[in-house]
Amino acid sequence: MTLEELRELTVLDAAFIIQVRRMRVRIEEVFPSLTVEKNAQIQKCVSEFESATFRWGAETMDIFFRPDLNDESRDRAFKQLGERQNREYEERWSDFSEDSRRAGENRGQFLNR
């Protein structure tokens, strides 16, 4: 992703994508007008969202690999998990886009394999 593409995102989404993808760019390079205080707030929020999305991805993989579940109970578990994760996202993380959410969950799934 280029600097121009990152600038098209919100500050939170750009900072999150930089962190999740381990890009070699800093958010201050994308948005030079950020103050030190605002940058610190953004980084704290991004780190918390990263933890949440990684946990969501890991929870999904935990259900996927549970040998004690049949197809029906696995589907039910996925549905319940999705509902809980959607509530948490809407209540706390809706400042981040769905694209960022999926990127974090995918990274969490990958790390949990």
C-alpha cells in the first residue's frame, strides 16, 4: 500500500494497517500534521484494536479446529461467536472500518494456525 493509498483512509485505519501489515512507514509520514499527543492516542487505540481483532481471529480458529464439535454444533458456535464479536465491534470499535477489522482477524487467524 502506498502513502497516497494510506492517506485515503482515516487516520485510525491507516495507523492500523501500518501496524498489522508491519509496514516500514510511520503514521507521522502519512499524516504529518499529527501532534505527538494525538499520535500517542492513536497508537494506544490501534494497539487495543489489534489485540481485539487478533483475539477474534484466534477464537474463530479455536472453533474451527475443535475435534469435539460436529458440523451442526460448529456452525452454532460460529454463529454465537460472530454475534458476540459483532456486538463488541459495534459497541467499542466502530471507528475502525470493516476492512481493518477483517485484516486484524485474518492476521489473528494466521498467527493461531
